[in-house]
Amino acid sequence: MAGQEPKGEAVIRIQQLSRTADKFNQANIIRLDKLVHRPILNGRSLLDLLKTDEEDPIVALPTLKAIADREAQTRRAPKGAGKHLKSLDDVLRESSIPS
């Protein structure tokens, strides 16, 4: 652009991307930076949608929010949650040598 005013089409595209960014910001998607490149939208990433003008990236918002929320839940879950753990007595019984 070299200091020139953007042409009409560019101004419209910039406004669209700005509105899209505002909506994603309002959605407060946790770690969106980790999802931007991931091909989760019919084999396309959010960045792919943003680069083209074929489809409104806002359609991806609910999917990305659901994935981010699910991954955040997984990160918050204690490691080994839901796994059956043996008591120390059980382990000692299994590893002891019979007399």
C-alpha cells in the first residue's frame, strides 16, 4: 500500500475482519492461538477461513468454543482421574514373596 489509502474492497475486508476479531474476542475462547492452525473445520483451519472470503469465519465460532472448553476441562482434570488405583496394602501383597 506504501502509505496510500486502501481501496474500497480492502476497506470492506478490513472492516469484516475487525468485526470477526471482536466477536472472537467477546467469546473469550481459551487458548485460541492453539486452535488457529488446527484443521478442525471440515479439514480447514480458522486461519484458512480468514484468508479467504468464501465463508464467514463466525460460523466456526461455536465449534472452536466447544473444542476450547472441552480441552480446558481436560487440562483442569487431575491426572489419573477416574483410574482405579490400588491401595498400598494390595501392592505389597502382590509383590511379597510367599513364606
